[in-house]
Amino acid sequence: MKRRAFLAGAAAAAVSVPLTSSAVPQLPPMPDTSGPGLKAHAARSGRRYGCAIKSSQMQSDPALTAAIVREAGVIVQEWELKRNATQQRPDRFDFSGADKLIAFAQKNGMAARGHTLVWYAANPKWLDAAMRTSPRRRQEGLLGGYITAAMRRYAGKITEWDVVNEAIEPKEGRPDGMRAKTIWGEALGEGYIDLAFHLARDADPTARRFLTDYGLEHTSRRCEQRRTAILKLLERLLARGVPVQALGVQGHLKPFQEGFDERVFANFLDEVRGMGLKIAITEFDLADRGGPLDIDQRDAEVAAVGRAFLDVALDNPAVGSVLTWGLSDRYSWLSTYEGYRWPDGELSRGLPLDSNFRRKRLWAAIAQAFDHAPRAEAELPVPGLPA
Ligand code: G3I
């Protein structure tokens, strides 16, 4: 596949001939958005497409549920398997939210990812305190007990787990780029990752075990530092025999704030594949703040970057599942997050369907990227069979 540097919007203007006010770029024609859902497009190259869901949204919005059934072949919990949701009290787990989502997936013939077993965020306050004050054995139990309970509960139903999420953070200044402010690392050192993956393999050897992170996609110094840190971490883990099987590239793009170069991203994915790892795009969306105020123009630029990003990702045979972090702009974290939301309260337009569940240009870009993708080698885990 021809690889080219890609910059959206204002960044593109900086690279190519600066746009004058009269030379508004011509809008590409509205693409065809009819036909089967994205899951059908993904299946053509042996992949899965899906999205994150919150059980609360599904319960209150049948239109969302219908759209998910139409488009998604795999789902992931946006909230329900985080410890703030499952373990408000030390002595019991509450999997009721995740049970609803897994039952929905099973009923509709969908696979499911599990997000997430070990994260520095979304932990209940009692857990933060316990990890800071308990003896090591209890600390290890607080880490491992959840992994074992959750993975055994959903064995054969959740086929891919984000075992450890967002373990790096170069901004925090450690020479190795690891996240310093995390109860897990502060208590157990980097070995918390080793322990998590070994326990995950013991709990459900049929599920594919992911290390996941964000900020691996753009050409910015931020992303360059993050790619370096995650590659070095993966090298250390594999050298120690840690049973990590795959890297989850979250794919939260910021097309109007940071550049994208297909060659840079492709080289990174090639390096991950070269380690013998599988890859998934686990939280794809595009923060459109800073883009053109004209919605059609902004949609077109968002779709163009989304297509360029997925063309690279899907050109790598190790890439299996691609999930967006939500399906409709009606429910996107981008519209609530300080750094990305529009000041006037307008919804972000970073997902495949608009707030009325109509397919957008981005939907067509995702469908076309799947349609043009070479076949995946990433034999996707099948519910109930060894990964
Ligand atoms: O469910 C409770 C509700 O009972 C309570 O009344 C309300 C008031 O605080 O909070 C509700 O929980 C919220 C939860 O989403 C469910 O809606 C949490 O406050 C809120 O912090 C949580 O935000 C989620 C965030 O992760 C933190 O868990 C976002 O929706 C979700 O999109 C975001 O997803 C993360 C990924 O897990 C990791 N990668 C980055 C991504 C975006 O930040």
C-alpha cells in the first residue's frame, strides 16, 4: 500500500499551499452509506468491528441497541468491568452491569472484549488505600483476585482482555517512561504487570491477553515518546517470559492537534508484529475540536484521517479487531472530556454514526478501509476455544 504523510485541516494547510479564505477545499461527494453493517465489511478480511457500550445507555435507548446489533460483531464494556463499577466494597463483586452486556452479546452472536482488569484509574477509594497500606501478599491478592474472578466468570464469552491498561506515561518523568502514579506500580514495581499476565493466563487460557495504551498514533513528540516506552516495555516483558500476546492501540486520534504520518505508524505496527504479537485497535475515535466549523467540511476531514489511519492499521496482518469507543455521537466521551468537548456544547462528531444514528462519512471511511484490507493473519479468538 502506498504510504504518505497525512495532516488534517489547518495542519495540512501548513504543509501544502496555504488555503486562502476563498479557496475552501471542495467537499468530496457524499459516499454511499447503504448496505450491511461494519461487521460485514470487517469479516471480509477475517476481522471484527465493534464498539464500546454502557449498559445504562442500552437500557434507555432502543435505537442505540438496534444500531449496535446492525453494525457490531464485537462489544466492549465502556465502564462495567472497571473496579469502580464492580467492587465498590472490598468483600463483594458486582458484575451485574457486565452480565447485561455479555448476555446481550451472546443473544446477538457477538464476541466480547474485556476492559479492563488492571488500570491506574477508576479504582474505588478503599482499594487505593488498601494498596498503599497492606502487606505485599494482600497487595498481590487485591490485584490478582479480580483478574481470576472476572476471567473465570466470563471464560468462553470474553475472548480478548485488556489485562493491563495504560501502564506508560513518559510525562511523569521516569527514564523508562513508565507510569509512576499508579497504585499497582507504587506497591509492586513493574512486576505487577508480570503477575497480572501470568494470573490472566491461569484464569482463562482461551482469552487473548492484551497490554493496551493510547498516544501511539501521531507524529508528535508526545506520541514518539509513548511508542518508544511501550516498545521497550514489551521487549522487557517478553524477555522475562511474561505471557502478553497482543498490543491494544487505543486509537483516540486528535487530527486537528497532531499530525499523522502513515510511514511512522506503519513502522511502529511492523515492530510490534515483529515481536510475535497480535494487535487490535481498541478505542478508535477522532476528537474533532479545532476542525472546520462547517460540519460537512469537518466530517470530510475527520473521515479522511480515519481512513488513512485504518488503511495503515489494516495493512498489517497482525491487526484483528477494530473497535470504536462508542458508536453514535449521541454518546461519546469526547463530548464530555474537558480537552476535547466543544465550548458551546455542540456534540463531538468523532464516531461512525451521528447523534440520530445516521451513518456519516466516517462510517463510509471505515467500511472502505475494511473492504480494501488484505486478509488478517490474526486468527481471532473464538469463544470457548484456545486463543
Ligand atoms: O455510573 C456512575 C453513576 O452511578 C454516578 O452517578 C455517576 C456520577 O459520578 O458516575 C457514573 O460513572 C461514570 C462512568 O463513566 C459511567 O458513566 C464515571 O463517573 C465516569 O468517570 C466514567 O467515565 C469513563 C472513563 O473512562 C473513566 O472510567 C468514560 O465514560 C469512558 O469513556 C472512559 O474510557 C476510557 C477507557 O476506559 C480507557 N482509555 C481512555 C478512555 C477515555 O477516557
